[in-house]
Amino acid sequence: MKMRGFIFSLAVLLVAGASARASGEAPEFRNITSFTLHDYSNAASGRTFEDAFIAKVRPGASLVLKAYRDDRRTWAKNIYTLGATFVTGGYDYAEFDLGFGRDSAKEKSRYYAFEYTREKPRYIAAAGYRHAAEPGYHANVISPSLKWNFMPRASVFAKYFYAFDSDSNSSGTLWMEAAGRVSDKLTFKAGFTTGGRMIDNEYGRAAEGSFHSYILGLDFALKNNATLKYIFENLHRDTQARDKKNTLVIDLKF
């Protein structure tokens, strides 16, 4: 799963979970699970699993547990994260995360992240920072974002990722998306990503190269407390195999 895939999945977790973390009427528990299949043009394949569990421990504070697995043909990696969210004002909240990883070569890694968000009826604005370190290397990502609900049934979203590492490399990535609710149960989404590639999963070194992709998605409300999401991304990279990604997300509140 390349940087764009992680960016997209991470944004799904942060944007979709915003209301649950900020509102005083948030559910006691929430679980967001995503599963991605990768179909590379060079006949390779891979799969990625992510799960985020959110539990409200007191008014204005929640515990966040995350599990992540990147499983490729010759390599795999697991990352486990413990975090917390705090409501800091009428419209503001913050999230802190600390994570540890280990891959199939028994190489360990560690991560920490912070994101501050202001959520109002017409917009959601956020700024985040993520640090990742492994033996002999570390990387940092700064990521401001904005979602604007310009109509009752339509919105636009933009997020920019600026990455820099201990090898004096840097790159920028832009993700934009528009969403339209066509019925009470169905929402259609379309977007794109573009930029330079420096790190993989925001976690480790990767080959340089530019890329672009387009994204299509559908959100279907199964019940008041359950949403099923399907995401397709077709990724084109200058010097490497293309990657067609199919992601299924289930969002449960209870």
C-alpha cells in the first residue's frame, strides 16, 4: 500500500469519524474497519487491513485503538496504535496517537501523531503532524485539510501532505474530492490525488517518482448506526507498476 493508499484510508478514518469525536451526542463506541485489495499491473498483488475502535470514556474524551496490516507477496508489516481525543472547545477537538510496528524481517518502528480540528456545520478545518522512525531513518508529514459543505447535499474536500525525511528529501501530495448525496441512504464521491512520492505509508523510505490517480466511491447507509463504503482508486506511477485498489469500509456506531 503506497503513500496515496494510506493517505486515502487515513482521511476516511479522520473525516468520517469527526462528528463522533466532537459531538456531545456521540455514541459510546464506534468501530471503523477497512479492507483493501491491490491489483498491480506487473501481476503482483497485496492486501491491507485497518481497524479503528473509538470508546468514549468520559464527556469530551475518547480512547482510540488502531490496528494496521500491510501484507504483500514477500513482505508484511503490523502497526498497533493507542490514542486519545479531547474536545477542547465548542467546535474544536484534538487527537494524539502513539504507535509501534514490526515487519516480517523483525525490524521495529515507532510513530506518533497529532491533529487539531475545528468542526462547524458548514466546514471542517484540520491540521495534522505525523512522525515515523525506524533504525537509521525517520520521516515527518504535515497535513492541513478543509472540508466545505457548500450545499445541504454536496461538499468538497482537500488535503495536502508535505513530507520530509532524515535523508534531506521532501515531497508534496494533494488529494481532492467532491461528494453528493443522491438520496437519504446513498452518497457518491469522486476525486483525485497527485504529487511526488517519497515515503511508503507515511512510514518508511520508498523509491522516488511522481504519480496521479482518480478515485470513485459510494457510501450506503445500512441503518442509522451503520454505513458501508466502497472505494476504487486507479493509481498511475511514472516508473513503477500501476495499482488498482478496491477498498471496503464498514462504519459501526453502538
